[in-house]
Amino acid sequence: RVTRAEFSKMCDDKYDVKAPPPLLCVARGMQKKACFDFHASPCTIYPVRVPAPSEKGLSGFLVSFLMGGVSAAVSKTAVAPIERVKLLIQNQDEMLKTGRLTRPYKGIGECFARTIKDEGVISLWRGNAVNVIRYFPTQALNFAFKDHFKRMFNYKKERDGYWKWFGANLASGGAAGATSLLFTYSLDYARTRLTNDAKSSKKGGERQFNGLIDVYRKTLKTDGIAGLYRGFNVSCAGIIVYRGLYFGIYDSVKPVLLTGDLE
């Protein structure tokens, strides 16, 4: 049991009390007077331990991973029509040469209208399933390889200085991005081919590919494995810069800004 004086001290210590949920909520969320009014009578204190994010282990990681995946799936699905129109406009010259397009698009609005008229509304999401599937291995590999490269570089801010530590964070992020891209680039390639696969004007409205497996089968048959990695060098250079800054700045700024109770 606690006395009024003891409870007052607990409220003064930034409401850092180890108590049952009702007592904890009142102590943290209301003024000290409200604490006294609500708990005027003596009460028994029961210790409650809430694990920190780093202590949640595999279950916490899986929850965050799945929540991130669901969020990414929703957001990617929402912008999929815009993404497809962008890729169609970017690649229309090649499509004109191969006969998959009768005339060039006049703009974004006209591209939307023609795609819906020729292929239907659902066609605006063509290739989106592959894009969503690609997210899960990409994120898992990015974080796994980032931690691996950070341990490999093994730079400490206190021991090696800020700039070497910051450079190691940039390098580990870039290396993680490049390594994960090596495993997932073929999915990105397949997604791009499916998105650009407009119905051919010369073949009675036929498509070049019937789905993800068909992209792999036809590409491997004509170009081999190298065909699945067409454009990899340019994408790799971009992902090294992007992931290097993304992870590097995050890992470097986090311990500076999130201090004390914010950790």
C-alpha cells in the first residue's frame, strides 16, 4: 500500500509509475490533483513491465513487417493507374515501332481515356500484383543486409569519430540496396514489361505476355538470364544513392534527435 505522500512523489517523478493500467493512465494523462481525487484511498501497487521495441523480438518484427506490407500494398494499388500511364507514355516510341500502338499519346488524360477504351478499367492495374509482391522480399532483404553490412564495417561514433561512422552508415545502406536489388530486380523487370504490355494493334488486340510466369518463360527463352537483368546497372547506381541516403541519414540522425524519453 502507498500513502498520500508516496503517491505524490511518484506523480512528481514525471509520472513514471509502475502501477495497474487505470492508475498509470491517470498518473500520466491528468494533473496531479486528479491523481489524488481518483486515488484518495490507499491502493496496492503492482509492477507492470512493458517491453521496449528492441525487446519484442521476432513477433514485433513480423507485426511491423506485415503492417508495412499492407500499407505498401494499399498505397501502391492506389497509385497503380498513374504508374501505368507514366510508363506507357515513357515507352510509347518503342511501342509505335513494334506496332503495339497505332498513334502516340497526346497527354496524360488522353492516355487514360484510350487505355480504358481499348483495354478496360481493370487494365490500369496491370502489373500491380507483381509490384506488391516485390515489396515484401525487397524490404526484408534491405533490413537484413543493412544490419549485416553495419556489423561488417563495425564503425563506432565514440571510437572512430562522427564522419567515419556516418560514412559507414551511408555505405551499409547503399550496399544493402544494391545486394537486395540483385535478388529482386527480375520482379521489377517483369512488372515493367507487364505494365507496358498494351494490346497490339497489328495482332487483333493480343497481348505479348499473359502474366508473370509468361514474362519469365519468354524472356529466358529469347535472351537467357541476362535478359531479366536488362538495365540493372542504371537501377543499381540509383538504388545505391537512394538507399545509402535513406538508411545512412536515418541511422545517423536518429540517435541525435531521439534522446531520453523519445528513444
